[in-house]
Amino acid sequence: MKALRYILPLIVLVAIMSGCGKEPDDDDGTKNDRGWVYNPQAYTVEIPRNFPPATFPASNPLTTQGVQLGRMLFYDPILSGDSTLACAGCHKQENAFSDNRILSLGIDGLQGKRHAMPLFNLVYSSRFFWDGRATDLAEQALIPVEDPLEMHAYWPENIIKLQAHKDYPKFFYEAFGVEPEDITKEHAGKALAQFMFTLVSGRSKFDEAVTGFGELTDQERRGLELFISQDGADCFHCHGTPNGNQVFQELSPSLQFRNNGLDSFATAVEYVDKGLGEATGIVTDFGKFKVPSLRNLAFTAPYMHDGRFATLEEVVDFYSTGVHQTANIDAGGMEFAFQGGVQLTPQEKLDLIAFLMTLTDNEFVTDPRFSDPFK
Amino acid sequence: MRYLRLLVPMLVWVIMASSCEKDPELIIEPDPSSITFNIYPKVGNQPMVLNQEYLDEDSYRIMPTLFRFYVSHLTLLTDSGELEIKDVALLSLEGLASGEPLTIEAAIPAGNYTGVRFWIGLDSAQNASDPATYAQDHPLSAFQGTFWTWNSGYRFVMLEGYYDTLANTPGPVATTSFFNYHTGLNTLYREAVLGAASVPFSVGEGDSYTYNLDLDLNRALYGSRDISRNMGAITHSTSNYQLAEDFTENFIRAFSLSNP
């Protein structure tokens, strides 16, 4: 009888543990033979309250471990062919993850084809690169690694380097639950995408103003009026409206790409850089490029897909009087092309630039969450 | 002891049975009835797709590059009243293959219906929505690229493209000349004029009914008001309002029963 006093609770305990469908993973996660633990913790990206709801891809849920791995891969030159150039080499935090060079230099000293795009608020984009050839950020992240003009590496070799690294195999296991021999470039792409998704910029003076925590000056307000006025600078047709929502870039997938009349061609086939047309093959897409965000312009010079304008003044001059009514000129937003542009006065140009500078997010370019983890 | 020999297995069974999640009860419900509205975009009798040239009614080359519009308050008519089945839908030709329709689907009760009605654009409440509050895939989300400014709300119809400025011009359409019809504003919110396109129909229990309509670009450009050449090629409603109104009046009459 005495023995039964102990046996009975034991039987009950065993029954409870074995009676239901098995849940091998408990709160401590899964531990492999090496003692590494796979127990990913969901990572929540702080979305500014004047931004629209963000939908992150279900195929790549953000985790603390995945974001941290992505951050390391982003800053580690290990992914380049000669292990000298990281993603961050051309996407520098101080430049809002763009490059201050007109065209970035790859590991072989060759120039890239287009200006390095800034990286932030990417959850609101559905096509990446100036020509939109990637539709998934995890897919996008893989491409510059093998580009001969950029990191000029070979993914199978990169995987071998990562597998042989003293730390990365463990980090991949912690992020994705994969053993070293099962690490793929897709895992690396997902990790890089997770980190890039965390790069949210929404702490500018303008954001403070629209959320009631600050005010624009009179000049900045005049610039804003010009921005949203069809009879003013007419910026909003392509760059969205500042109703606290569009993050100053056109978000609709079909409208993300435009031809703004930078060059003058009578027919579309004359475009040397066909932009979106290279990705789609559609002739009316020749010469269209992704409409960039106007946030953080203070850090992202030079401007345009080819970095042809060194200053914001040059950009505003172009839209004022330098627009060409070229083949494939944007039918939705460049209606003043016939007269060379929107014809701003010198004062209006100053006001517009003053407003654009309110979109500067100084915290973003110094945020330690986005900085080099190896320093 | 004997008592315990029985008690222990019973106790184990009770614990096992109660600690597992119960299977939900299986409830078989009949499939709901449904309706699919197919709207076939055309230029005259040709299927219309984006980025393709057409010769319009006046023999001008025309190439639409963007075409999207809101349908709101899609309603079925019955002998006893009306039944709204969709409050808002955004239809777009992007990605549409030649001959494919724009579609709106909805679950409906089985029954007899005397016709349909819907509006082009958004009612004043919908038009005053804040696009920032909607998820990306919602028709009123900022991501749809239809929201304009806080003054005028959403663009109801967006039709953009290129056209030749002279009739019977040889060669491909000049993509340096463009048209751009953006209608918006509450004053341009109109019910579609369906006339003979609104026909009675019956839907049985669990059946799917298909309602086919054509949308003819020629009728939008050369309808009761000829807007194609003589009023300029650009309107944002706040500018060149008359053109926007004339285009709207044509557009709401551009639907007809489909003749595939």
C-alpha cells in the first residue's frame, strides 16, 4: 500500500505526458547534438503611428535571432568574393544605407551600374532595385552578392565559408533550426531581409508635426503646400501625399516605377538603361525607374538612379525647367513636361527644399540597433 | 488493493481523455450561393489590355497604360427591395491577360433577382476615409495608389496612356503624348447607367451565378460627350473639371451586357 502512494502519482504524471499529441518543443526550444538551441523569439518592428499597418512576409517571420544574424551578415565582408566588401560597404548607415559615391565600387574596383539605393521602410515596397527585378526582399539580398560589379562572390563558396566559420553555423541554427550542412543561400537571404525590414525611419521633424509633437516653420509649410499642389511643385503625383500615410513614396506596386523625363529620346528603344523595362521586357517600361522615398535626402546624395545630380538644388532645378518630354514620359505624373517642368520661382525652390529637409531622420542614421555589430 | 487495481487504469483513462483537446463537432453546412461579376474591358470589340495599341473610334492610335476604378455599393434588386453585396471593390487592368475579365465575387442568398446596380467611385463617407488605417490589400489602402490629397480624397477612375495627336499616323503610338483622366471629388460620384445591362436572374441553393458585362473604352471616350480630342487630355478633377465630368458621364454608360 505504501508503494502505491508513490506509484499512483507517477502513473498519473506519465499518463499526462504521454497521452496527448507530442509537443517535442517546449519553452526552452530544441537542442541539437552540439548543444545549440533553436528557440526563435518573435521580433516586433516598431512602426511609427503615422505609418500604415505593415505586413511582413509570412514566409519569413522576423525573429530576434534572425534579425541579429542578418545584421551580422550585412556588416560582414565574408559574403564577398575576396571577403573585403560587406553589404554595408555600399549601404552605409550614415548615408541612410545608401552610398555617397555616384556609383559604388565593387571588389574588383569596378563601378556599379546605378547609384546604391537607400534602405529603409522596405516593408512597404513590393519590388526592389531601381528596375524592380526582385519581388521579395530575401531574394533581392542574394543578387548583389554574385554581381560581378559588386561583391562578385559565388553562393556555393559562400555557404562553405559560412559552414566553416567559428560562429555562423550556431547562429544559423538558432535562427532557422538548420544544421551546418543544411545552410543554404536562402537562409542567408532571409536573415538579411529580416535585418533590412527592421530599418524603419519615421522620426523626422515632419513625422513629429503630423503626429502633433512639433510644428513646421512658415517656410516649411509653404514648401509643403508646393509639394502637394498641382499648380505648385506637383511632387505628390509620384511621391505620394503627406497625409501621414504614404511615407513619401508611391506605394502602389504599379505606380512605383516612373519615367520622369531625365533624358530626351524620341522612341523608347533608344534608352540605354531600360530600367523597369529590363525586368519586364515591356517597351512602355523602358526608361522607368523606381520612385525613391524622399525621406533622408540630407544623407542620400547624389540623386537619381544614376546619381547625376549632386545636390538637391540641382534636382529641384531639373523638375522646374529641365524635364524632357521623352518617350515613355510618365502619363500619370509628368504633365508639365511639355513646358520643361513646373516652373518654380527661386523663393519657391528654397521653400520646397526647406520642406524636404523636414523629412530628415537624424536618429535613424545613428541608431545603435542598425549599426555595425562588430564595432 | 482490488479496488486500487481498478481505480488506477480508470484514473489514467480519465486523465488521458480529458487532457487532450477535443475534436470539434463536424457540422455540415450547405454551400452558400454566390455571384461573380465579370467585367470584360474592351476597345470596341477587341479585348483591352494595358500597354497595347488600339485604333480608336476616330482612327487615332491609343495605348492605355493604367486603368483602375472603384465600384461601390454593388446591389442586387429584388421584388421586395435591395440587397447590397459588396461595399467597395477596386478593379484594375494590371496583370490582366487579353480576354480576361475584371471580377467581383460575393456570397448571396438563393432567390430571384430583378437586376443589379452599382456606383462608380466612392460615396462621401468612403471618400473621406483615412487610407493609413487600412491593411495593404484593402481597396481603400494607401497601397492602392488611388488616394490623392486630404482635400479631394480618392481617385475614382484612373485612366492613363499614350495617344497619337494626329489620326491615321503610321508606326507605333508616340509615347511622348499622353492622356490622363483622374476623376474624383464627391460631385463626380455616379451610379452606373446599366439600362438593358441590368437583367433579371435566379440563383438556386448552392449555385454560382455569373453576370457578364462589357466595359468599352470607346464609349468612355466617345460616349454622349465627345471628350477625346477637344478638351485637352489631362484632368485631375480639381483641374479641368468639365473634362472630368464629361468623362465620368461617359464612363458610367460604358457598360453593356457581355457578348463574348
